[in-house]
Amino acid sequence: MLRRDFLAIAGAALAAGAMPKALAHTRDATTAAAQTGSGHPFDIVAFRAARRHVRTAMGNIACVEHGRGDAALFLHGFPLSSFQWRGAIERLSPYRRCIAPDFLGLGETEVAEGQGVAPNDQVAMLVALLDALGVPAVDVVASDSGGAVAQLLLVRHPQRVRSLLLANCDTETDYPVQALQPVISLAKEGKFVDQWLAPWHADKALARSADGIGGLCYVDPAHPTDDAIDAYLAPLLSSPRRKALANAYAIALEPNPLAGVEDGLRQRRAPVRIVWGMADDIFSPKAADYLHRTVGNSRGVRELAGRKLFWPEELPDVIAEEARLLWGVG
């Protein structure tokens, strides 16, 4: 099926409120050049200017807001921050009030003393954040560990989730993924931040190399940018407590918080669209198929040939296109 034919069918199905699962699995081999947009995402200065801290019982949550109207909530990966979504927010702010928080233990969020940073804690934080912002429901966009949190939010607080756009992320049947075991082991020894993240921050070329986060999670050799490396890693290295919290975030990935969520996912009726980077060495393409079969209202899978885990940062136009189709806007 040609891409344009799928979009025509998908648009009609979305307008009607349903999409047959048999029609909804597409493979996308479009070149990176064609997928890269000409929009102008936030630079680091504009992004920081848009950030504020929202006080909750869990801490002061760093949060970027941009746009108006119904709210969309962007949930980032590990060890990233809301800066991951700068390009998507710029493109989607004409259609939604885009809200991008930093998770507990990551980014610029200030965690309260004694507060945990596990996925269950993140869900509670998001509910408190939305309450503080006066937001009853959101369209969720999530990837990586943020995708696990999004699934928990959907199952436990279905009234808060209008729709869900998922990129490469955890699933109940494969959690934690094998690739994270070295990270978790080092974090338990208190060494992950110092042995992995600190060298990447000190040597940005190393960070973008085959041995860095760039080679592991990105395709474009220009990613992550210098600004992104600083935005993601500098806060985690800023104090012994921040290092400890980042290590704690990694350790908390080991117990499976998604255990038992499958029945809840099947029962939920919020539309869920799945877009997967097929060259990801961390989350298997089989996970996309599992999610498609499991969620109660799947709007299908789009496969991105040759793309790795953090493709949403490299291809914000794809996020914007898929979100607008899912939301029925633009």
C-alpha cells in the first residue's frame, strides 16, 4: 500500500472513530533527507526561556509549555529530558498546548527529599502536575522509558488520556530490556553516571561516536547536538545528589512496573498509534507488534526503516505528522 493511500484511509478511519487493525501496519522506507523537515525547533536559549518549575509534593517539576488549546503531554526517554521534544513542540504548538516535563531524577526537575524516581512515582508526579496546571486530559506522546510511564498512566488514569502516540519503548513482556542490564548493574554500584555520562559530557565527539549515545541511539552523526548533550547530561552531573538520583532512575528500571497491565491496555479505548525505528538495538521490533495486538484501540504501526531509539529527536516532522493524524487536526 502506498503511503498516500494509507494516509487517505487512515484519515477517513480516524474521522469515523476507528481503524481496522488489518489496514494499519505500514512500512516506511522514506529517506532521511525526505523526512527531515525545514521547520525551526527551539534552540537552547528559547527552550530555557519557556521553562518554568511547577511545585508539587514530589518536587519542583521543570516543565516547558508552548501553544494553546487542548493539552498534549510529551514524555521523554532516559537519560534525556524534555529538550528531546523541542522540534515536535515547535511544529505542534499551533494545534495543542504542548506540555513537556522533566521526569523525577532527570533534566532540571528538583526532586523533594526522600522522593522516589521509579515509573510509579513518575505517574503520580504527572497526575499532580496536570492537577497543578488545571489540565483534565491530554494527548500523550512518549518514547523509551517515557513510553512505559505513558502505558501506566493510560491504564491507571484513563480519564486523563485522550490519545497516545508511542515511539520505541518498554513493554510488559520485555522489561527491562537486556541492553539495559550493564547500565543497571553500574548504577547499583553508583558508577553509571561517572563512567558513562560524564565522559560523554566532557567529550561531545565521543558522545556522538559509535561508542557513545549517538552511535547507540541515533542515526544522524550530528546528533545529539552539543546543546542537547549539555541539556541532558549537565544537570545529572551537577552535584552528588543529582548523580545519585540519575543512578536511582536506572536502578528503578529493573523491577517490572508493567507487570499485569496487559488486561488494562486491552480495555482502554483511547486511540493508540505506534511508530517504531526498526534499526533499534535496544527495543525489539517485536515490541511494536505486541503493542499493536494488545492495546484496545490500536491505530496501527508505522515502521521507520534504519532508525534507532531516539529517532523522534531527529525526525520531529514524523512526530508532528503522526500526532496531527491521530488528533484529527491540521
